[in-house]
Amino acid sequence: MREAVTTWFLEMTSQDDLIHKPVTNHDFVIQECRVKQFQFNRFLYSYIGQQWQWTERLVWSDEQWHDYVENDNLRLWVGHFRGSPAGYFELQNVAGDIQIAYFGLAQPFIGKGLGGALLSKAIREAWDWGAKRVWVHTCSLDHPFALKNYQARGLKIYKKETK
């Protein structure tokens, strides 16, 4: 018997609601990957998502990854700590509703105070991209502090599902 999974859907409808947490560690640098490379997105999805049971895209073909990544409605940022990939986020724009499609930190970098700064950057970049609304979902399989981080940045729960 499988354990019930709760999913929370959160949104921000005004950029004034962002509770910004700046990058305070100078070893942590967040940059947009302006050259689209679907293999890199696939690597990040696997590397960071494995600990949280991100599995649905592991079966995707190269063509599916290519079609997902290499379009104008998806953008990728990576946070590097001393040159190593520490975390990432993808923003996906659907008619001005910008979803933080994927967001996470790699295991060695969790608990070092980087998640709030990375999430602040994600939300700020979404608004700068012309968002009408920024939204994300997280679930009970994600890190125990994921929901708290989203709420601490000013995102509000608008829907909850348990399956």
C-alpha cells in the first residue's frame, strides 16, 4: 500500500509580496544558462531530483527533452557553489503565468542557507520576465522545509490535494 502524497499549489499575484532573501555567501553564484542544452536540464533533473523521487521524466527520450527545453517558454538558472552545481530552477511561461517548474538543491548543499536566496532569485526572475502570476507546487515527498521556504518568500497556498 502506497503512502498518501499531499501536494500544495502556491502562487504570488503581486511582485510586492516577494519577501526577498539575498545571497549572502559569496561562494554561491546564480546564473542563467542562456545556451539551451537539453542534456544539462536532464542531468540536473536526475542529479537533484533523485533524492525527492522525481521519476516521471527519467523515461523521456532525447527528442522529448529537446522539445521541452529548447523552446522560448522555458528558462534555466543554476546556482554554483565554488564552481560546483548546487541547485537550479526552471521557469516556464504559459501566457504570463510563470511556473517555477523545477526547483531544488543538491544534497551536499542543503542546510547551508542557500535555498531562500535561490528561490528569491527564481521569483524575481519570473516577475522580470513579465509574469502576471508566479506559481509552484510542492509535495510531501519533497524536502520537509520546501513548503516553509515557499511561504517564507511570500507565496500563498491556493490549493491542496492528497492522493
